[in-house]
Amino acid sequence: MADDNEPTTLRGHDQGAVAGERLPELQFVREKLQRFQSQMLQDFEKQVSCLIEDVLQGIRQRELRAHEFRQFEGQHEQVSSFNTYHNRQQNYSTKLTNQSASSSKMDVNDGTKKGTTSLRLKGRRQLPDKVFVARDSYLTALLEVEHMRTIYHIFYIILVMFLLNVIFHDYFVEGQINFALGTFRGGLRRLHWVLGIWILEHIFVLALYYAFQGWALVRHKLKPQGSLQRFWSHSCLIMYISSQLVFGYVSSSLCLKFQLPFVSACVLLLESTRLLMKMHAFVRYNSQRVLCGKQKLDGADPNGNKNASLSAGRPFIPPLHCYVYFLFAPTLIYRDSYPRTSHIRWKFALNRFLEVVAVAFLYAFIHERHIEENFGKFGLEPMGAPQLIVKLFGMMLPSAVIFLCGFYLILHSWLNFTSELLRFGDRMFYKDWWTSHNYDGYYRNWNVVVHDFLYEYVYRDVYMYVFKGSKVAASLLVFLISALVHEQVLGFALQMFFPVMFILFFVVGVALVFLMRSAPKVLGNIFLWFSLILGNGMLISLYAMEYYAKKNCDLKYDSWKDHLVPAIWRCYN
């Protein structure tokens, strides 16, 4: 019996020894599992608390909108499912229009190219259309809230303080008070020349309407003769591009010929650029109608017919009054009709106009008390690194005021003023760009009017027909064109070649777009504001230095190369 039990006893001892050896390993695994469990519970609790906080934050924001931001809520109800401050939506007309545009290439390309292009367009993602909705501007709705109206009053006080600063300085230092009227007289000299050029430009713009009508009618008559029709269309396209280039060249060269001061030159160049964009929008939108042989699906036409085809065998050309209204409407996207308000609020329009005048005086005060004070003797006084740094940082806050007031002056006050006079309903000229945490959102929301034009008539066409679906290449081309136009306006207005705007916009701005895409919201917004204030301070300071260096230093320009070297460098070297 003892012999029979001996193997069992030995096996028991062996198992105990094995269990004793595995005990530390089991303890290690148990500790790991416990740590994993506690970590999982902590993460779960953290995520649940975050979700609860998001829900509570959403409830608080909803209550705030319901009580304080009633203006937003009311407009949201008016447009049902469409977000009030959303700019575009994908609709069925986009795909139909693009397919019609691809099939219309039968008039220009042969059958093989037509089929290939049509297949490519059908397979590519269609981009959404611009949607016009009757809505107020962001700040108009926000200023209905008492808290936001208080911030508005603070800016009033800042304006008054600048006014008192100028008054006391003029009285105690200069011995007389002129309210910066000398700055106005100097900046607006030869404004009558600008008015004359503006009238001539509008005659040219109106002539374009009849030229476009002539192209469409002759093209329709030449329809049986395909080769002659193509020759006519190509010839008209070359003449149109040439006329646009000549239009831009003449307006720029007249700034130099008449030696226009900065403000008058800016008025002429910005108005010429606006008219160029208006003409292109009209031609681009309606040429697609002519080529397709029918209207684009964007609502009813002026006669009340939706998707009207050719009337009496003639191509559809919008009436002249639609074109004239578009020339003065605060939008760069052409439509036959827009949402309209029922009446003109004269008090609202007067308030916006008075804001324009107030900001203009504020700019004159900043010019006299900060820009001219800091840089007026640039080129005549010794300048080292310490003095330069002091001047640059002394202009940071005034430059921030110039930046913010420029936005308010043009994109809010002036555009709302013209909208009210024309009863133009869609007042979304900008969105909440101040909450952006990256430069993607800032560029999209800062100036919706120009962004819509670049998106509709440059980005979409380049994306669909040039780069064949490459969003990065299309975006870079849009940035390049925008940077060149900004630099052209500043360069000819100041009559200098000093491409700081181009470098900051196209090089630094594009780099920040890609670098800040994954930035956290809070840190991204802080860095956005830091870079905007720093960048605008450097921009205004460098252009002021170059302007006064050219004015104060007796520089000789013996060849064209001398114009390419900055006057800042030539003055002190």
C-alpha cells in the first residue's frame, strides 16, 4: 500500500513545487491586470466626465442662445434646416450643371476628348454651391446682446481717447487744433481724377454686357458651321482676356501717372479690382449658360421660369437691370436675383455710415500720433537695432487697432450700409473668424465676399479642369493669385516695389495653414491672435519705414535695378 501511494505523494510534491515557482509570475500578471483595470476605469471616468461636461456646455449654450442670442435663433427658424451662417450646400443642380458643362464641350473639342472629360468630371467629387439666404451680419446679431454691446461701447471710448490725444497734442505742442484734417487733405488729393476714371471704368463695364450679348447671339447663328463657331468663340475669348489685362494695367499705371496719394490710389485700385472681379463673375456664370443651352438651376429666373430653356430660339441673356444691380450689390457672385429686404432702414444705414466716418478719423489720428511720430524721420536719424526694435514694438498695438477697425470699416459698416440702400438681404460678409484656431478657418471666415469669388470662379475651375482633382495645387494657386493682387494694390498705392505683403501672405501664411491644422483649439486661437498682431505690426511698420525712407533720403535711380533694392537698405548702407 505504501508503495502504491508513493508516486501520488511525489506528484503532489512536484505540483506544489511548480505552483510555488509560478506564484511570482501569477502575482506579476495579477498586478498588471489590476493596473490595467484601474487605468481603464480612470480613462472611462474621464471620458464620461468629458461627455457630461460637453452635454452641460451644450445645454448652457442653448439656454444662452434662447435668452441672449435671440437674433440667431430667430433667423435659424426662418431658414428651417439650412444653417443660417453656413455658406454652401451640396445640391443636385451642381452635378447636373457640371455634367451639362462637360457635354457642352462638343462645340470646342472632338468626340474623344469630350467623352474622356465627361467621364472624369462624373467620377470627381462635386463641390458645393454658394447659397444666398436673407440673414444679418454676425456682429449685427451679436450686438443685440447687452454684453457684446458693452464691448462695442468700449471701442467708442477708445475712439474718444484717440481724439482727445490728438486735440491735446495739437493744442499744447502745435498751438492749434486741426482734428487731423491735414491728413485727410493730403490723402484725398486728386480725388476728382479718381472719380473721372471711375466713371470711365463703369462705361467700359457696361459695354462688356453688350459685347457678351453680341458673342452669344453670333455664336448661336453660327451653330450650323462648327469650325466658324469655334473660331468666333476663341477669338472673343482672347479679346476678353486681353481687355481684362488692359483694364488692370491702365488703372495701375494711372496711379503712377497722376502721382495719386495713398488713400486716393487705394480707392482707385480697390474699385478697379472689384470691377474686374464683377466682370469675370458675370461672364463666367452666363457663358456656362450659353454653352449649355439652358439656365443653371439656381432658383427662378427674372421672368419667373425655373430652368428655362432657349426662348424663341435665342440664347438666354439676363436683362440689363440684373447686371447693373450686380455691379453695385455687395457680392462678387453673380445671380439673376438675390434675397431682398422689404424696406430700407434709414436709421440703420445712417449709423453704419457714421461708423465709416468715425473709423476714417481714427485712422487719421493713428497716422499722425503713431505712424508719422515713429517713422516720419526715418532715414534722417541714426538707426540701430535697439531703436528699430523699440519702434516696431511701439507700433504693435496701434497696428492691431488698424487691423480690427479695417475689418469693421469695410466688411461690416460699409457693406451693411450699401446693402441697406440696395435692400440686399444676405449680409454674411464675414463669419466668426475671431474664434478660429487655425489659418484654414481664418482665411475662410475673414472675408467671405472675396473667399466666395476665389472659391467659385478660381478654385472650382482649377480643381475641375486644370489640376484634375488636386485640392492642394488648386489651393496654392488661389493663395498665389490673392497674394499677387494684395501686393499689386499696396505696391502701386505706395509707388514702391517692396513685396513684404506677398512674402507674409503667400510664404508665411501658407506655411501656417499646414502647420496649424492639428493645433489644439485654445492654443491655436492664442497663437492665431499672436501671429496676426505681430504680423500686422511688422507689415505696417516695414511699409512705413520704406515709404519715409524714399521720401527723406535723396536716392538716385539710375537703372531699373535700383527700384528693386529697398530704400531702407540704401539709406543706411
